Amino acid sequence: MLATAGSSGIGLATAERLAERGVPVVANVRRAADAERLAALPGVEPVLCDVRSDDHVARLRAAIDERGDGLWRLVNKAGVAQAGHLTAESVHDMRDVFDINVFGGHRVTNAVVDLLPESGGRIVNMSSISGTLSSPEMGIYSMPKHALEAEAYCREALRLSVATYALPWIAQALLGVAAAPAPPPSAGGIGLGLGATVELGPTANDVPTVAWLACRVRPLVAAL
């Protein structure tokens, strides 16, 4: 299993919980000190990687290939939060947030997506309630999260893209309890009403699992 942003928060909780269950985990971190700390966890292999760098992400893929275990899950959690009025934010700062919160996950997904069909793998993209609601001070954070939601709601394009690799489904999990807008009937997915949107695969039993995860971190980690 690959978890981005494995040094803290949800990424770290994911790595710890699954490693406890005997799942081999590759966790990307950006600092050598974090890599040293995670290396002490049984079953966790930290890899120094900045998701803003194509070269770093290629190194992350090489580490997975070297293990020879394939890939069972991808959890895209890497992200930064930045507050401030949009009128005071520079394009440089906004670009950096987008590069991590949106393009980072895109880089990692494209680097490893071909490994997932063999394991019937899944991709989980961690979003936020800020992807559907915005506040005056959080515009620079909400904009990339809205971009992630737009990806989820571009359901037909997403479904067809993923169908190339025959993946069961992609989950877009929002850490909040606000109701999510219902997707179009033709979209091939379902809105769970808990801030989560899921592309359904062959088994509808996956739906309750993602419903739990939409607003609770530990169940998310437990169900991956």
C-alpha cells in the first residue's frame, strides 16, 4: 500500500494501522528525520519524495517496483493548508498549494496506476469539506479542494479513464458531515450524503465502507 504524506496526520495513521494488520506500506515523506522515524515502524518503508517533483515521484515508483509486491491501495493524502484573503495571496503561493494538493496526487496516481489492476486495487483521494464550502479566510485552500471535487463529479470522464485499467472504483472522501450533491443519474456512481462520492464497482458492499470513512479518520484507515 502506498500512502502519501506519511509523516503525520491521516497519512501516518493510515500507514500505522495497516502495518499493524500486516500490510506492507510504502509511505512518502519529505524530510530525512521523518524517514528515520517511520523506518522504526515494523512493515513501513519510508521513501523521501516531494510530490511536486516528477523525478521524486519516479523514485517513489522505483521503490515500489524494487519491493516486488505490486500495489494494493493508493491513498493520496499529501496536501497543505493555507489561510488568507485571496486578494492578498500571490500567484506563486497559490501555484504551490495547487501543485501539492491537486497536481501531486495526479503525478503519483499516473506513476502507479498500471500496478493496481492485478491486485484489484483501489485509489482513495482525500478531499475536504472545503471542497464544497468556502470561507473568507480559506479561499486558497478551498480552490484546490474544489478542483478535486470537480474531478470526482466529472464522473463519466473519470470512469472511462479508470476503465482503461479496469480498476474497481475510485473513492473521493471528504472529511466532513455535510451532504454531498447527488451525482447525475447517468454517472454510474452514487452520492452517499455524508460528504463522499464513490465510483461503484462490481460489489455494492463497498458503499457502506466508504460512508463510514467520509467523516471518521480511524474507520477510513481500518477499511482500506
